[in-house]
Amino acid sequence: PLVLGIETSCDETGIGIVRGRTLLSNTIASSMDEHARYGGVVPEVAARAHLEALQPAIEAALAEAQVSLSDLDAVAVTSGPGLAGALMVGVGAAKALAVSLDKPLYAVNHLVGHIAADILTGDEVEYPTVALLVSGGHTSLLLVRDLVSDVELLGETMDDAAGEAFDKIARILGLPYPGGPEIDKAAATGDPQTIRFPRGMSRASDMAEHRYDFSFSGLKTAVARWVEQREAAGEPVSVPDVAASFREAVVDVLVTKALDACARHDVPRLLLGGGVIANKRLRDVALERAQAAGVAVRIPPLSLCTDNGAMIAALASELIMSGRPASTLAFGADSTLPVTTIQVEPSS
Ligand code: ATP
Ligand code: MG
Ligand code: FE
């Protein structure tokens, strides 16, 4: 099926078009720059940016895919989770499009969309797989037995998302937003062994008790305190060393838990997704330790890892190919949609 996907859960306006499992276009307009002076995504600013970016993004995606609206077999949209106001813009646009074109509409889960992105790489993708999704808005560890019917949440962050932690530490160190790339740059010349920052909730007993939840607020406090104490004592703070030590702590926790989940569930596959995957240290450590553990790692290209519309179209395409009915128009934006709800409001 030819599917157009709309993604507006955070600060990316993503329009993607797929035919079956083939990617035809993936247009992304980000309002990241508009949030920079606030040090994080401002929901109202994001929602308004989506409103302005949607129409041109749809036109660009259609042109690139060399198809017209009437060619479409279905429209797909992110129903949640995400920022309520931002989601609402996409949901409204998708409904209007589907109704005016008289095409079926598939309302889907954003996190499961991140997993579906992997299908567009053209490789043979196998399940079950453990998936680690790390971005500015989420840090989730999932067990995917079947993309369209069986996704289980193993753990998620109890406080800050991993990308958010990078952004906050960057601010403490006087680096601009978004912090991830800046910390990465600074860490390149730093020594990750200088400071042993805490690895929140990553002892074996934690993993047993808290499933696979994450916590990064303790780490953030530890970094802030370390910097404050050095400054109070009049000692120099090496930004590269702090950045490298912080990054090592985050990477260590993420990879340790993901691979522990693979072992616990006897799943020799790990999929990585989300914008934090841009972090080369995270990719390197994951690949190295996974190889030692006999786990195959999949990392789609970054354009499919960050928020995008193609992954939403891909998930809908899979739903259609497995014979699922379209969603009714009774759904809305659901900022806390659980990952177990892969499709919202399917008509029976
Ligand atoms: P969502 O949470 O809905 O997926 P988002 O817009 O918050 O959306 P992304 O756009 O996927 O998330 O990713 C942005 C985040 O990734 C930011 O927090 C940014 O700091 C982080 N990031 C980007 N590059 C790197 C990097 N090299 N290392 C670490 N973090 C990074
Ligand atoms: Mg983003
Ligand atoms: Fe996302």
C-alpha cells in the first residue's frame, strides 16, 4: 500500500511516504532552533511551528515521492505519546486529509513507529527483538515479539529522558542547546575515567526489582554538585573531562540494561533508535559489548532514528499488510498513550 505518515509529537514536523516496505520520501522540518533560547522544547512554540510547516512538508514529500494525494491508499498519524498540543495539530491535519480524500486513516503509537523505522532499511528484520529508544523525550526499553500485535514495555525513565539529561548537563557546563552534540564534541578530548559518576538503577538487584526503568536525575545532581564544589574551591573545571565522564555514565547504564534485557528474555537482537543514537560513543559501546554477548545490533540511519513521518507510514503499512482495519475518527491526541496500544481506535 501507498501510505503517507504524519508525525508531530515533539519538535519535528515529519511527513513520510512509503509503498509497502519501501521508503519513497521522508521530509522533516524541525523547530529545534526556535527552542534553543529556552534550553528545551516549548510545547506552544512546537505546536505553532507544526501548523506552519505541515502544508509545505506534505507538498515536498509528495513531490519527492512523485505521487499525488489521490494515489494514496491510506493516511497515517501519530496519536501519542508526545506533547498534547503538538500531537493535536498532526491529528487534525490527518483527519482532514483522510476525510477529504475518502481514504482510511491509521492512528498509531509513536514509540512503535520508532521500531517500525527499521523495516525501511530494506534489510530482513527479525523478531523478537529488544529495542532501546533514547531521545529528548523518551528513554524506553521494549520487547518486541511482533511489530503489529505484541510490544511490551520493559522499562522507561522515571525522571529525565537520556537526551534531556545531555541537554541539562550541557547547560550546567555552559554549552548551547541541544546539548547532545555539544557534550559529544567536548568529550572527544576528555578522559572518561576522571570522575566516576553514579550509574542510576543499574545494579543487578535494581534490574530485578524495578524491571528495567531508568533514572538520570541523580546523575544530573552529581554532575552539578561536582562542578559547584570545584568552583567553590577555586579549582579549575575541565569541561572535556566532565563531559566525557558524564557521557560514559549514561552510555554504561543504557547498554548494560539493554543487554541484560536481551539475556533475561533470551533475545539475541537489539534495535537502537531515537536521536541520542547520534552519539558515537553509545553506538561503539553497544556494538562492542553486544558482540561479546552474542547479540546482533541494528542501528537504522539517523534520519530514520530521529522523529520522522516515514516510520509512522511504515507502521501503518505493516498494519494494512497484516489485514488490520483502519482507525475510526473517534480518536484524539493521547499524550500518555501506552506502548502496548500499537494502533488507536481500530474499527472492528
Ligand atoms: P522524541 O523524544 O519525541 O523522539 P525529541 O525531538 O526530543 O523527540 P530527538 O529529536 O530524537 O528527540 O533527539 C533529540 C535529542 O537527542 C536531544 O536531547 C539531543 O541533545 C540528543 N542528541 C542529539 N545528538 C546527540 C549526541 N551526539 N549525543 C547525545 N545526545 C544527542
Ligand atoms: Mg527532536
Ligand atoms: Fe521520538
